[in-house]
Amino acid sequence: MQTSPDRHEYPAHWEADVVLRDGGTARIRPITVDDADRLVSFYEQVSDESKYYRFFAPYPRLSAKDVHRFTHHDFVDRVGLAATVGGEFIATVRYDRIGADGTPASAPADEAEVAFLVQDAHQGRGVASALLEHIGAVARERGIRRFAAEVLPANTKMIKVFTDAGYTQKRSFEDGVVRLEFDLEPTDRSLAVQYAREHRAEARSVQRLLAPGSVAVIGTGRTPGGVGRSVLGNIRDAGYTGRLYAVNKALPEDQKELDGVPAHRSVRDIDGPVDLAVVAVPAEHVPEVVTECGEHGVQGLVVVSAGYAESGLEGRERQRALVRHARTYGMRIIGPNAFGIINTSPRVRLNASLAPEVPRPGRIGLFAQSGAIGIALLSRLHRRGGGVTGVTGVSTFVSSGNRADVSGNDVLQYWYEDPDTDVVLMYLESIGNPRKFTRLARRTAAAKPLVVVQGARHAAAPQGHAVRATRLPHATVSALLRQAGVIRVDTITELVDTGLLLDRQPLPAGPRVAILGNSESLGLLTYDACLAEGLRPHPPQDLTTAASAADFHAALSRALADDRCDAVVVTAIPAVGEGSVGDAALAQALRSASAAAPAKPVLVVHVELGGLAEALSAAASTAPAASDKPQQNAPSAAPAAEELPAAEAPEDAHLIPAYPAAERAVRALGQAVTYAQWRRDAADPGKVPEYDDIREKGAAALIGGLLARGQGLTLGTDETCDLLGHYGVQVHRALPAPTPDAAVEAARTLGYPVALKATAPHLRHRADLGGVRLDLADEDQLRRSYAELTDLFGTPEELRPVVQRMAPRGVDVVVRAVIDPAAGAVLSFGLAGAASQLLGDTAHRLIPVTDREATSLVRSIRTAPLLFGWRGSAPADTRALEELLLRVSRLVDDHPEVVAVTLEPVVVASHGLSVLGASVRLAPPPVRDDLGPRTLPAY
């Protein structure tokens, strides 16, 4: 590394792995003096045309002076970065700080010239765009605010890299050269461009894993059984459409086949490309396999081998080495300790997993971090009878194991634009990047339902998951996910229940539910369940046990035609007798009526009617085509489904989900109603309002001066009031009262009536303990109350009493904002008092909060009726409360140095409100990884 005294220490934090446009990866790092040979080798592989574009003249080779210049940097005024694959350069970028006259300069000059060179074989992969993001971030860190670049007009690719970046720029033409100048401050457009590139790259990287043209299973044992041999058989039996190879270094040299699959001793021996390798060898042999795969050009790995972070510290280090090793060759990893992946598309038919049964093709995308939960989910989606029944199809399935590389975020990027996936179900035990997950979830949920169940809610993340800690409780994280449109459920049963409804039925237009069926008792249970879920059910319609299929058809048709109905729940119990309706006939009647009104969802609650559930779910689109190869180990379709003609269940028909309990059906419907309302609200999310009296620059100057005292501090009373005042938040003054005479003097200053409060930590905000005296109208009452407090709780030094002018009566609330290192800035609201704290009745929103979000925040707590005239009380001024929430949100969003704000209590009266207590904490702003250049998680 560079050691000369005029150079700064090597900036290791600039190293990063990135996903390129084609889904491959590259490593970006600073160029050092040790890279001379790599630079020369890289330059020799660049075409003469690219060299001409870089130097504006024929430049066949680099001189020794050039090599010295391009490898010796001070990492401040002269910086060079390289993109590498397999340890070799594929592209370089450098900047040189310049002054106003264009000559080399040092700080405070804030402009630099930038230049790129990309190897021809790697042009078009988005390498230059990724390098520009990273060199821009480096420049901003070193005080450079603007880049300048000179480009030949014929070099259209490089001009496009600059113009497409989204920065504010200026363009000129002089002496046959295009000169581009652009500011490096991120803009809304540059962030949008960055996110769009991130999406395309990560989606493509997952697509390469899920739809490979060729697969090698490495570690296929010579005898039947074992993980590798099982995966090989599962891929073969699923009818994989690509080329399949078995690899085992212990195979005899003359053995060319294993289980009917071409066999080789090494990946290197395979004649032709290998897109995906499934690694099933012991952990100690994985590094050798990774090297062979990388040198052969394998694009991605599914590592089912165990013995990594889930096994302890030694395994965690082995896992880090695995990821670093694979990324060296541009490969992405699912795993280690993965259950595998499945793609049911007829174009692929890949079952590279340990699941012996392939789920039928469908439109549900399934992600599970746990292999065991993945098995359970596949089984439940596949099962008929004994639960949520019927044929349910899966588009793709990913079980990520330790998710050392490919995570739920990556798969979300893929599913967002996957035309074969309509509903996404995810089982998550940890969220490595909550801020990014929330952003991706909001975008995905606006297009297709995203249902999530979180495991390990009350414990630490599994050992294999290296995730950043969050200080936010689980309930808060769940609330933030719901704000992003995520359908959050508690169990995998609810995950499947909700997914079935969303996959098979349209979204409800509202909460009004019609209930009909042949059991009065089951109808009443359904009615009660609807009320418990916050729905608005109509009185159940009892068709009696003598109801025929025609009766069900007529009743359902009437309910669906009723403009006062948004959804219908049909209850059915088995009937006995000659005239009882058959399962197939009832299913056909319900499907026929539902098809006539396809805009409203229909659910069935059945009791011991497995045949009905199967008949309701039967559709030609879920059954294997006659020309398809039969799937070994896959259960055959139930007779009830096979006996129904295809005309009775056309491919575009809405399948009707059936549930064995009213509570499960209604809970799924409640989730769908809430999600549908979120979709409608998301179409008009509101705006972050501007306030003329906010003094942003004054607040920034105050914060800068306060932080100059130290790295983090809690502000005093006067400083807190001053800072909040810059944002239009006025805090009632509280004067210290260390003696009775001081209390009397404070009351004269403020004016009677006053309140006397103990502010000791154990009594603060605890009116229930008796540490507060209110409505003290004169000096006698004040002195008497002072004596009572000191007699009850101790000396004034222990009590820390203060005097405050009485505020108008109202409802006491608490407003808080905090910056969490993982989730970002969060605004919280609830009523003050022990009861709300005990019940956890607090609502949360991500900052910045819009006006519509502030309105919903106030109304989302369970005790919200107290603000709206409960039991004849005067309604509180919720408009003033919403404005307060928006002002606090603006403060924290404008100044990330404000890491915590608490306003407690805030008394919301009939007209206006009073902030009686406030605290603010400042600290250097945490790093915003979502605003920096694209990177993969560091290992």
C-alpha cells in the first residue's frame, strides 16, 4: 500500500461490491502503487478506438510516467478507482482536483476533472455508471462539489453515462471537444436514476439464478442418497429444460453418466458454459469448488452446504470468506445452508432444491429464509383437504438459508417486474436493510400484494444472519411495514390463507360483507368474526340445510349484484338426504355466480367438505397439460377436479378459496380490505407542507454551534426551546423552583394560575404518583403544595421542582421522533399516561410525513376516540395536532443531526395545543446508505 508521507492512509471504506446491469458483480476499490502490472495488462486489452477516446490521440501503450501517475494517488486531490473481476481490472476512473484556471489544485478548490476507461469486452454492462456513482461519493467526501469532463463528440457512450446520471449539469462545445460540468449533490432525479439502475441490476442477477440455461450439481455422491444426489434427481425429474450435469471429483475417470445425466469430475471438464452451480460438498471443500466455478465462468451458486455462520464464529468467518471469494469472480450466492430454488415456468421447470414434490405452476412467488418453513409453506400450498385446500400454484420459490448474499430485497426486485408472479409471500427471520426493504416493499405493494410473516420476533436473528441491530421494537417495525403497504401476518397459516385469497380473487372495494349459507350458526360465527376484524357485515342470510345448488347460485348472484356489498362469504355444511347438494354441483353453482360479477371477492367457509374445496379450486390452468411429462413424486389431481370439464373452469376464471374456519376466512378478507384501502390511498399519498415561519438556516447554524461542543449531547431547556422555535413549535416555559420563595417568584413572573411539578426522573411525567399539583391560583396554594410535595417525596434537590403556567384543559398526548440506524427516521404518536404505555398504544410513520399520513397517524391509535368527543367531551383540535406532527417531521428530516425529539406532554385543547415538556438530542448524523452509491452488503 501507499506509504509516502504526502499520501493519506488507504481508504478501505471505499471498497465495495456492486451488481452490474447484466446481473454479474464487480468489485470497486482504490488504485494503489501495487497495481502497476494490472494497469498495464488492462490497458493492453483496450481497443485502439477506446484509447483514442480516452486520450484524444493514438496512444498504443502507457509510458512508465503514465503508470506512475495513474497508480500514485494522495486519495484527496488525486483519486483513482478500478472495477475488478477475478482480481483483474475491467475499468478505471480517476479525478484530479483543479482550480478556477483548470490547473492542479488543493482544497478549498471544489472542482475536479474526471475520466473513465472501460475494457471493450465489458462495455454495455453499466460499469461506468457504477464507477461514476462511487467516484462521485468519494469526491463529495473530499470536499469536491463539481465534476468536469471533456469528451470527444463521437464518444456517445461516455456522453450518455454523464447525461443519464441525473445530476444538474452544463454542456458546452469548444475546440472540437464536448465539455460537461455537473454538480455532485444528489438530486431527486439522480436518486431515481440510481434506484432504477439498482432495480434492473439486482432483478437481472436473480433472473440469472432462477432461469439458467445450464446447471451443474457439484457433490453428487456415487451411491444413491445424499444431498447432492437428491438435488440432481429433483432437477431431472422436474423436467428441467436446460442442460444438466453431475460433478463429483471422486467419480472414476471412465464414468461419463450418473442417473442418466452427463457426469464429470470437475466443472472445468464440462464442454460449454454453466450458468448455475448447486454446491453440495462439505464446507471445507467449497473454496476449491468456487475457484473452479469462477474460472469456468459460472454466473451464480446455490450453496446447500452447511457449516457456516449458523454453526458459530468459525463458521461465520468461513461464510464471509465464501462471499468474498465468489464476488471476486462476479458470482452471486443463494445460501449457504440453503434449501434451494424452484421455477415452475414451462420454459424452465427447475427444481434445484431438496423438495421432492414440485409445486404446480401458478402465480405466487414464495421466499423463505428457513428451509423448514419453506417445506411447510410448499406443503400447505400443495395440499388438498385438512386446511386451506385446493390446487395452488407457485411461480418461483427461493429459500435463502443464511442469505449471505442474495436476500429478500434482491428477490423483491425480481418479482416486482416478473410477469409470472401476481402475489408475493415472504417468511422473514431478519431484515438486513429495513430502510431499503421498506422502499422496495412500497413500490412492490403498489403493483401486487406482498404478504410477510416475521419469525424470531421476540428473539435475536438466527446465528447465520449478519444484520444490523435496530433499537425499534417489533411492533414499531410492523407498523412501518404496514405503512409501506406490506400485509403483515403473524403465522404461516395466515400467510397462506391471505395469499390464497389475493391470488384467486379481486380486491374488495370496501369493508361491507354479505354472508349467506346453509347453516345459521356458522353464519353467526362469520358475522362475529367480521365485527372483530373491523368489517361491516350484513345480517347473515340463512338458506337452510335444504338449500340446493340453484338456491346457492341465486343467493350469491343477488348478493354480488347488491351495491351495498363489497365481498361475500359463503358458509356451507354437509347436508344429508336424497336432495342434498353435491360438492361438484355446489362448486359449479358458486363459480358460475361469481363469474357473473368478477369485481367482487367470494370466499367459502366449509366444514368437512374436502370435495367441495377441491371442486372450487379446480381449473384447467392448474392442471398439468396433457403433453407435459408426468412429474415423479408429484401428487395427482383429485378426481373431483379431473371430472370437471375444462369449460366449467376456464383458465381466466377466479378460483374460489375455501377455508375450514370462519375466523381464518374473515381474517384473510380483513387483510385484503386493509390492503385495498392502502392501494387507494397510495395513489394520492399527500404532500409535505411548507410553513413560512420555519427558519431552516437559523436552525442549522444553531445545531452546528451546539455540536461543536461534542459528538452528542442532550440540549438544555433554553436550547431546546430555541431550536424548536425555529420550526414554529413553542414550548411553555418551566422555571426552576429550588425553594418555596423561588417558586413564588416564578409564579409571579409567569402569572397565576400555575402548576407545580417534580421533574426528578422517577416522578417526571408520572402524575399518577402525585408529583404534580395543578391550578394553583395564588401564593398560599403554591406554598402549601410545595410543602406537601417535599413532605411526600423528599428534599427539593431530590424533587427538582419547576413552576409552569397552566395550559387550557385538553387531551394529553406524546410526540416522539427518533433516528434508528437501520430503519431510518421514525415519528411516533400516542396518548400520554401509563395506560397507553402498558397497552403499547402508539402509532408510527416514517419521516418525512405527509399531510395525509399525519391525519391517519392521529386516527390510528386505539384511544383516538378520546380526541374526537368521546362520551360527550369537547373534541380536541386535531388540526393543530397534525400540524405539530408535520413540523417535528420537518425538523428531523431537514436536520439529520437531530437524532431524538420528545414532546411530553402536549395538551391538545378544543382550540390549539400547549407543549409543556420537550427534550432534544443532537449527534453527528448516521450514515445514510440509501443515499450513497449502489453497493452489496459488505463482507
